Amino acid sequence: MTKSDHVEKNPLSSSQAAIQIGRKMQQIAEQAHHWKAMAEQVANPSIMAIGKWARQPSIAQARNIAANAQASMPAIAPIMTAYKESLARINIGRLQSLGVLHPELGDCIAQLGKLASAHKTLLESQTKAGRPLPDFVLPGATRELYLSAAILESISEQNGPPDQIQQVHDRVDGSDETEALKLLRTVAPDLCKAYLGAKHALGSSSPDKARHMLTSLREVWNHLLRRLAPSDDVLAWIQRTTHKKQGLIHNDKPTRRAQGLYICRGFECSPLREFVLLDISSLTKMIDLLNRLHEPDPSINDTELHAVMAKSDSALGFILKLVDYQERPV
């Protein structure tokens, strides 16, 4: 993209651009404080569970809540520790300098804060619920939060080995039979070739591997979401189930929010639906951001590629497990 092309596509005056960049920089600084506060609040959800448990009027319900919270703690605790450590390593100064060139980075940073808030709400909802979610949901959601932070950590570091993001068994497996790929084969086998192409590009020495990997990932996710939430089916579902159409239909087509709600339609837990919406949005924004960050330069830090691939693998497995669970016979 030439300088003139950039000016044509962004017809803002220099003063307007400066104001926008200033707002993004303030957003980055504010978000850094929010990260720390959220990490402290969700790092030990067992304390939160005990407090709610003690106030339950029903002994049976209290026991259920305590059992649900205790069962999820061993799986969640190490991932939350890694999440806090990842936040501590994020180089805010580096993000601020990148934000001057790429103001949309602020949107990705804000997305992490929203995801952290949704994660906290999801955990709290399970300390109140008499009917727990499937046992893979809370650890899976916590892993999604951590890996979102790991992408920003990788972007904020100019150099660093990919194994920085491999603390919670999130090594990128390039084989054809990962759990996520097995699930993808059952839902959309025709998308496996493009997804495997992205994974194999990550392990190659091709100078064009970044473009190949990121373009393939974006293509898979676009097609997959349409496959899991066909427009006609989503529109019919909206008409049947909700009176609140705002934000769900645009130009007679379902929005990304409507797609996410439809994908989780079998779960009564609204905090889970909100988390999944934000998780999908977070991943696709990160893929688009990395594409823009590296458009002028074909070289890319392998740490960033490993981070986004680990996140994509995890999100693919998490969402397809949710879909598979809803489709099982009662």
C-alpha cells in the first residue's frame, strides 16, 4: 500500500487523526490498569464461590454450588496464574508506540478487557447456578482469556522465543489429528485443508508464511461461522425466540453477534453466550490486526504467529465442543 493509497482510504485531517490516536493511547493506559484489577479478581474464584455459597438458603443448593466450584478450581488455577504472568509481561510502552501507527490496536486491547469482564461474570454465574455447565466450559473459557492476553504480549515484544506462550500445554500441534481438527472434520471437512495449510505454513521457512497463515485462518473462520450459523436459520431463530432485534440484523442479514448467540442457543447461560461472542470477536480482530501490522513488511515475529495459531486452535476446539454438546441426544 502506497502513502497516497493510505491517505485516500483514511480522509481524516491531521488534527482529527491526532485526536483519535490520543484517545487510543489513553485507552491503552486505562486498559493496563483494568487488566491488573481483573486478574486479581478472577485469579482465585474459589474465595468468590465460598462467599456466595455461605449465603444460599438451600443446603442442597449450597452443596451443589460448592461442589461445582471446587471441581473447576484445579483446572482453572494454573491457567489463571499464566494469565496474570502474561499480563505482567505486556510492554505497554511498545503497544503505545505501535498504536500511533495502528490506532485499531486500541480496539483489540479494549477487547481483552471486555473478555476479562465476561470471564468474571461467567465464573460468578456458576457460583449461583444450581445447574452447572459442562465440565470443559470454565477451563476452556479461562484458557481462551489467557491466550488472548498471550497474543497482546507477543505483539508488545519485538523479540522473544515462541515458548513464552507455551506454559499451559498450548503448544501448536501441526499434525492432521489434533482435537480441534477432528471436530472440524465432523462439521466442515472441506475447511480442514485451509486450516492445515495455515498450521503447516507456521512451521515452514517460507518468506510468505505470515500472509499465508493469517489469510487461511481468516478464511476458515469466516466460512465456519457461516456454516455453524446459516443466515436463513439465524433469521428464523431470531424471529421465533427474541423480541430484541437491535444489533442482530443489519441490511437484512444476521450480524456477527446474532451468529454467536445462535451458536450457543442451546445453553441457557447468558454469560456464556456473551463470552463466546467476545471470544470470536477478539480472535478475528487479532488476525486482522496482525495482517495490517505486517502489510508493509513481509517479515513477522514467529512469536506472534505462534500466539495467534495457539489461540485459533483453542477457540476452534472450544466452540466446536459447545456445538457438539448441544447436538447430543438428551
